[in-house]
Amino acid sequence: MRLRSVAIYWLFNHRHYSHSHVPRRAVARALGRELEGTPHLRLPEKIIPADDRQAAILDCVTYALANTDVRYDRTMAHGLGRLRKDVSATFGREAKWDGTSALGVFEFLNRFVKAGNDNDVSEGRALYLLPEFTKGDLKRELYTVMPSLQGGRSGEVSSYMELVNWLLRKYADEQSLSDRDALFHGASQEDGETENGFYVRLRGLRRLCGYIHTEGQMKSRYTQGLGWGIRADVREHNTGNIPMDLLVQYSQRKGDVCRRRHEEQQAEEARRAEARRERRAARPTPGRYVTAAVTPPTKVG
């Protein structure tokens, strides 16, 4: 309230307006469009998935920004270019999404939310900023469903939340998400794969599932999928408060010891096999017997 009073005081006592009418537009800018009324946030209809575990990831509210200010007009557009550069530094300059990768919408939205919160992006600005991080046909389609700043087109979506919901409805395939979830729960360490490599692969599956699995579920799947040689030790070491990275480091050390022991056993078996071959080669060759045909003498008389 004090900031609003200062703004009004400055406008009415500035020398340019001291003896003239104060334009409504100037006051609206100073108060953040206070005179035009506070816009109401209209949440779109939720997506109801068949699997309850997917409810959060398919809810647009999950991707809400920390700055929930939904105001935006042409007077605020001049700073959008600079803001886009700042967000791009966090989002990744080469990470624009074209809508083609399977279930890429979840990774795209999570990346945008993180970059937006790091730069204090409001949801009002995010509506026009998000399409700048898409490309190809997706970018062109987004601009056809969004409202224009000039007011010539209302658009199919009118807020950041509606834009997120539009993306989820178009690109979030529940069947593909269920298939990736099955891959996550069935993942196990492969032959020749290190413990760290298995964790990286499992983390990728979790990302493709839109992070619907908690940290606890991630640790549980990781320990269950490890090789039998170290699984029991890692499971015993997996206390509730141990971070995931420390658990992976412990697993990697145990795995290295197990592989080293296995290599030593293989080397010992090879040495013994070679010794047996040498002993067999050193044995004297047995004498060879010649078998001759014997004809019985012929009886005389």
C-alpha cells in the first residue's frame, strides 16, 4: 500500500502533471494496472488419467511458477528480450523442443520451470516466453493458439496455465508413459555394465517417466536391479537417510571389489588349466605294440 501511495503522490506532484489532468494510462503503469482490476487466474480443466500415479505429472499446476503474477501487456514487452537471454542461459541455448521426442513434454516443462524460477519469471511473461524455447512446427502452432499482444486475436489459450495444459493434452501420451514406467520397474544391471552406468540408465528412465517416481522408489529399484554379488550388501547399506549419490558410490566400490575378485579367480583357473596341460605334455609316451597275424601250423597226416 505504501508503494502505491508513493506512486500516486509522484504522479500528481510531478512538474509535468502539476497543473494538468493525470492520464489514466500513466497511473495504470505506475500501479501495475491496478486501476484496470486484478486479473483472475483461471485454471483449466484437469486431465484425469487412468493411473492415479500419473495424476500429478499430468496436472498443469505441477508446472506453476513461483512468481504467480499473471499481468502482462505491451508496456511490459520491452524487457522480454533481455529476460529471454537470461532464461536461455539456464534453460540451455541448444535445448529447444520441437515436440517430436516421446514424452519430451515433461522434460521440457520441468526445464522451463527451473529456468523460469531461477530468473523470477512471472506467469504473465511466461505465456509469451515459453514459445521462444520451442522450434519448428510446434512453435508455429503455439503462436496460432496464443492471444496476440495487439489484441487482434484472443487465442485458444489465455494464460500460462492454459498453455501448459494445452501442451500436456497434446503431447502427454498415457500409454507411452505406462510403457516407460514398466521399463523403469523392470530395469536391472546388465552384463558388463558398471553400477554407475546402471544408475545413469535408470535415471534416464525416470526422466522419461516425467519424474513420477520418488527418491525412495528410485533407490529401491536401483538396489533391486543390482547384480546378485553385491545386492545384499547394498540393500543392507541403504538406510533411509543416505543420499542417492552416496549409495551409488558405495555400490560402485563393492562392484569394483567383486569384479576384481572375479578376475583373480578367472586368472587362477586359467593358470591351473595351463599347468594341467603342461603336465600332460610332460608325461612319457607309452610304447606302441605291433599286432601281427599268426597262422596256426597245418597238421600232417
